[in-house]
Amino acid sequence: MKLKSILMIFSVCLLLSLSSFADESPTIKVGLNYGDSAIDGEVTLSFENGFQAGLVADDGTFMPMGFFETTGAVVKASSDTIMVYEGSELLYEGYGGMSVGICPLASELDGEDHIPFTKIGSIKYPEVLQFSANSGKITIINIIDAELYFKGVLPSEVYPSWHEEALKAAAIATRTYTYQSRKGKHSKLGFDLCDTTCCQVYSGITKCQPSTNKAVEDTRNLVLTYNGSLITAVYHAISGGITESAAGAWGGNPESYPYLTVTETPFESYGEIARGHWTKVLHDEDFDSLIASSSHSGKISAPITDIYVSDSTPGYLNNMTITDSAGRSILLRTSSNVRSFFSTLSANFTIGKVYTAEAYASDSAKVITAGGVTDFTAGNYAAILSAQGKETVGGIKRGYFLDGKGHGHGVGLSQYGAQYAAKAGYTYPEILAIYFPGTVIEDYTLMTNN
Ligand SMILES: [Zn+2]
């Protein structure tokens, strides 16, 4: 195998740079290392067959200048010039100030589904990696076909074992979100999206699975639109049986996002998931630390004497007034304000006063509760009438009890909800119609205003 001929390896990158056909998906630029995370030093790359090196034009077009049969290379920066080494041998040097592209070579021995990659650490990046140098620091951007990017992203958003209709709904939401946020917050840095939760978690093709790949292929180029424009396809983990509106979560005019409304989702069995149904007890000291770490620091202080919600819509809480014993109060206007203040998984909860006893014993104690004598374990709380066993139970305190559902802001698609809907027999267009009412599924490449 050492005599692998040049003819047996070939470039997939030339095709990439020439792919401007009408029904071809666009190219996405993903920022991997930039700004504070730009690499100070060198980057070690590994390959299956070798790589092509060349220049990357400002529009992202890769212009290969040479290819190298090697399994490893090191990218270094000198001031604003990128250099690629194999050991001490300089293989390729960029022109000062210009980006250098590296694209892995494929082999004829590869299976049909195999996607060639460049490895950085344990992460496999397909297609072009763009390296640029600024004062010796290396910025890395992955330039890839959008549909391949979606295959890379989807396994970080959903479980590949989920129902195929749920995976297809998630694929369309991810694709819509990506196109809608392209040329957004990171465009000044020269890429479309970053690879963290700030945008969407992306680790190349490392996590690709056949099921999520298929969901992307089966929905190729499909996006959600409202009145002919891409929607803001927000999503969250679990809604807890009801979604939140964009205006409820973040304020603003409810008519701005008519497809992000409160929707009941009775098929969502959130109680089966740990994050889907949760409880929390807050005492005076907890309120003091919540207040101190909020934007309302110093405006009120425990003890809290009243919590009042003027919002009458079910589910997520907003317009909540919290009053202290001195009569001072704060207003949490949106459900994201509520979630942030209480530091809870979601703002979909009920809240009420409760009296708790804390068990100081190492194991457990028996207490008389409203429901009779029950075991009471340290760390757990129960509403009690009185305590029994003076050594082990004490510290009866007044507090607030939160009974919560769901995880996330609750707006748009519930990822677990899509899974439960799929298991209940809904197809992906039906699932998307539930979570984004009034929207239409369209082919992005056929939209005139993309
Ligand atoms: Zn980002």
C-alpha cells in the first residue's frame, strides 16, 4: 500500500469550488478558532491519504496549488504568513496576508459513503480548512457544503436513535436556523456561524450517524418560511407540554413572530425525562443569593413575602412581581427574566409557599408529614406538620416550592416534543406545523430572495 499511486487519490475540493449549479446548496463558513481562541503557535493536522493546499479567495473559493501524499502536516504562522510543514520540510507557503486552504484527498479505495477529512486532535473536518495568520496567531475556518454541515450539526442537537420523523423535523429547523443566521453576528470575523452553543455545536463529521445523515438527505434543501421569508427557527430541549411565545420569552411585539406562539403539546411525555419535570425549594438565603446575582441586586432582600404573577396565560411565567418584607418589589417582565432570576431549567413552573425541615442526620429520619409518617432523607424536602426524632430533624424553615416542567426557553420546536409527536404518529410536516403554526416548507435553492 505504500506505493499508492497519485491516480488512486483524487480531489473533492475542486468539485467544491466549482459547485455553483442552481440546485446546489450554498457553502457555510464555520469559525473554529478566531479572536481569543486563535491559535498561538502551531496546528498539527493528520490525513488519511494526503491533502491539497492552495489559496482561499475572499468569497471562500478554494484554489488548489499543489497536493501532498502524507498522513501528517503542521501549520505554522509567521507574522501574517501561513506555512505548512511536514517535519522540517516546508511543503507550502501562503502569500503574505492571504489565507491558505487545506483539503483532504480521497482514495479510490474509500467506500462510496466515505467523506475524506482532516483531523485536528480527535475531530474530523471535511472539505476545506482555511488558515489565516494575524501577528503570528492562527485563525481556522471550516468552509463546507451546507448539507454536509447539517449532517455534522444534527447529532449534537438530537439523539440519532430518535424517530426518523423527529430527526427530519430537527434537520429542517437546523437548516432554517443556519440560513437565517448566516451573515449575522460573526460576519465581521469572516464566517457565518461559530462551532459552540452560541450558534450551533459543530465538531466536523466526527459524530455523523447514518440516521441523522439520512434525515438531512431526505429533507435536502428544505426550510421553513412564513410569508415567503425564512423563519427564526428557534428550538429548545423540552417544553413541558406547552410552548412559550417569542413575546412572552423575550418581549417585543407579539405580531412580529406570529408563528412563535403558545401551543399546547399534550403528546409530550415530559415526565419521563429527568429534565422534563423538576422541583426546587428556595429559602431566604437562596433568595438573597439569587437577588445578588441578578440585575435586581440591592433592590429587594429576603424574606420574600409575596410572589404575584399577573399573566393569565398558562405555562411559562412572566409579569411576576416579587415583594419583600419591607414592601419593596421587583418585576420580572418576560419568562426569560423569570428563568434567569430563579436560575431554573425553564420558566414553566408553579410556585407556592412551603414549610420545610432539613434532616441533619447522615442517612435518614422519620418525620410526620401531611401524608403521615414518611422517610425523610437529607437533601430532600417535604411539607411537614411536625418533626419526630429530635436529633435528626430540625431547621423548619419557610420557603417557596417550585414545581417545574421543561428545559429551555420553550419557544419554537421542542426537540423531545418532536420525538414524542413522531412516536404518536405525526409526520415531520405535521410536527413542524404544530410548533411553527402558519409556516410553509420550501426548497431553499428555489427561493428567489435567498
Ligand atoms: Zn456563534
